[in-house]
Amino acid sequence: MDEIQAVVPGQRGGTDGERIPHVPGFVRRGTAEHSPRALGKQLRATVPRSSHAELTLPADRPDAVRAVEESSRGRVPELTPIRVGRMAANPFAFLRGSAGLMAHDLVGTPVTGVAAQLCGDAHAANFGLYGDARGRLVMDLNDFDETVVGPWEWDLKRLATSLVLAGRVVGADEDTCRAAAFDTVGAYRRTMRLLARLPALDAWNAIPDEELVSHTDARDLLGTLERVSAKARNNTSARFAARSTEEVAETEGGGRRFVDAPPVLRRVPDAEAAAVTTALGEYLETVSEDRRPLLARYTVHDVAFRVVGTGSVGTRSYVVLLLDHRGEPLVLQVKEARPSVLVPHLPAAGFTVPAPGHEGRRVVLGQKRMQVVSDILLGWTTVEGRPFQVRQFRNRKGSVDPAALTADQVDDYGRMTGALLARAHAHSADPRLIAGYCGKNEEFDEAVAAFAVAYADRTTADHADLLAAIRTGRMAAELGV
């Protein structure tokens, strides 16, 4: 993946002297007035922080129903009604499935030109718990299908909007919803300022998960996080295999195989299973070399197709059952990696479109760049000409459902996710630069909160248009799946 560079005015290096030459890949010596923080402050002159309140929809904006239709192209056709049905649940669910439409709308909003590795779909439901290599739970961003280098503001505005919509779903009043967006942005800004003050190595690993609640003053979430954590600890390959597989008679080869559970899980024809299995050879070459002996201790037993989350419904996604010498399972997910929906909109925002490459590689490297700790078995492969990412399935994953929180918890959750997003962005963008731009006061927080409310209103109208299209029969929807 290409090196990330920030587009900032007036940037120049200092003189290193003759004895210590500049080493490419490291920062040149500079002067205080050209420090990242000072450059961030300079950006306010060209992009005022108050300007982020603006929402001017482009004239060529597609209607919401056409946008959903367009985003379904290339997906498994028979799964489209499931995707539409999930998006129809409420406006927050619609937002989850419409990252491309929001990217289209964000093109006309102000950006500083500072580049970061983006999640690309940083709504509030794409944060959660997962297990690290030693089984300890980590909380972080957990969905990177749309990851790409782009304007950091896009991730933050999508997150703030999602908190407004989640608050409305749970019945919070408008002041509470706006406060949730405001607090989300404030936590992002304050966390960036904290990271900017720390030594670089300390900032890279800052804010351990056990300090997240106190750092973000999210004590109202303690009970919810404890319940989610307890559930996540049991969310393992072994538990999934126990519920989703059956023993195979010795006369048929022994081991275990998946059991059909339509429409979410279904076994696949032999040729399709063989194509997925064969592709694991390419996957092994992308896994960290020190992890390959671990995978070599497993045997592939079965492959099934499994429907995934709201935004990804209709993409090709398989689960692969592996068993070790004791019959203990490891389940891998082999998930289709489509081009990021943000890419077509980057040039209009002043950002370079990445060079063509393997989309699974893009997803995996983007994930590693943003997370503090990543799945040790991440990799990518190609199945019948289509790019896929590969990762552990159910490695103690757990998540807070933002649309199931109480009204007084939404702002707590917003602060927590805002801090996590800042931590993720700071791995690729210099936190001093963003902190210098955002500043000490709440001007930026107020502006993005105003944008979030306005865009939440637009999303609510888009959701209503989708419901109308379902009622008239323009779009087929399978509800409750």
C-alpha cells in the first residue's frame, strides 16, 4: 500500500547538516513554525472549522432507491431482497447499507486535504470486541471493506451522523441526539490532542482498552460492556462449529460438515467448495510466515456459504471448517473484497485514486494500519477470478448494538467510538497536524454536530423513499432476516 502523505500548505524541511544526512522514510529536521501542529493551525485560514457544518447535496445526486439498486450490482442477485429488507428496518440501518451514497454526498463538503487511512464505513455499529492472539479482548474498529486513504473528516462525519440516527431509533430526543454527535467529535478532538502531546511510540500504543471508559467518561456503558464481553468470550469457532456442523460417519470419511440453515448458511456444490479450498494455498502465502506452521496443523473439512452483515449482504462469503489432530475446530471466513465505494469520489475531493491492486490485500493492509492489534491469521486470496479477504471467524467477536442502547447511553457510546476513531487515524495521519487544526475549543465539534443532524435528516428521508419503493413493488424486500 502506498505511503500516506498529508496535503498541507507551506510544508518544507530544514537543513540536516553534513554529518547526519537525511534518511528517506524519516522526517526531515524542521523549524517550529513549520511543525505539524503549526501547519494544522494554518489550515483553518483556508478551511474554517465552522465550515464543516455545511451540507450542500450535489446536483447529480441519485435518488436513494437508485443508489441502492446501483450498489447491488455484482452481488448475488437472490440475496438482494435480504439486503433491502435489512436496510428498511430503520434510518440507521439504511445508513449502514449506503456508504457509497454518503461518499457521493461528502464530496461537496469541506476537507483540509490531510490524508489518513480511512475505515470508509465508520458508523457506530462497526466498532466492537475481538480476541487477540492470547484470547484477551480488544475493542476497536472491526470492519474495513471500504478502507482507503482519504480525508479523515469523512470517517468522522459518518460516525457522528450514525450516532444521531441511533439515538433517534432508541427514542432519544433531538437535543440528546445532537449532543451524542457533539460528544463524539469532542472525544475525537480531545483524543487527538492527547496523542499529539505524547512521545511517538507511546502515542502509537496509547489508550489501552481498560482505560477507554475512564478516558471517555463512559461509565453508563459499564454494564452493557460487561455483558457484551461475557458473550464475546464464548463466541468462538468451537461454539459456532458445535451449532452449525454435524459429525460425518467414518464410512464417509469422518470429521464434521456444515448443516444447511437457509437463508443464512448453506452448503455449496463440490466444485465451488473445491475452488475455495484450492484458494487457501494462495492465502497461506499472504499470512505472516511465522503463523504458517500453526495453519499447517489443520485439515480442511468443509466449506459453506454464509450471508454476512447489512452493507455486505450479497457479496460472496464462505466459512471454511478446519479441524486439528484432536478434532478441535478453527473456522475461517473467506469474504469477497469489492472495490471501495469511496474510490470514485476521491478525485473530486482532491485525493489520488490508488493504483489498481488486489482488493483483499487493500482490506487487510488497511485493517492492520488502523487497528492496534489485528487478527494473526489475516490474509487474502483469489477464488475463480474474484478477490477475497481471509480472517478468523468468531474469534471472540462481540459488539454493542447502538440501536439497542438506552437514550442516556448514546452519548457515552459516541465518546468511546470517537476516541477509538482518533486512535485509528493517528496510526497514519500525524495527530499533531489534526490536533492543530481542530484546536482547543468546541468550534469544530459544533460544526460537525450540525452537519450530522442535517445528514441524519437526509438519511431519514432516503429511508422513507426506500419504504415507499418496497410498498409499490419497485424493490423486493425480505424482512426480518
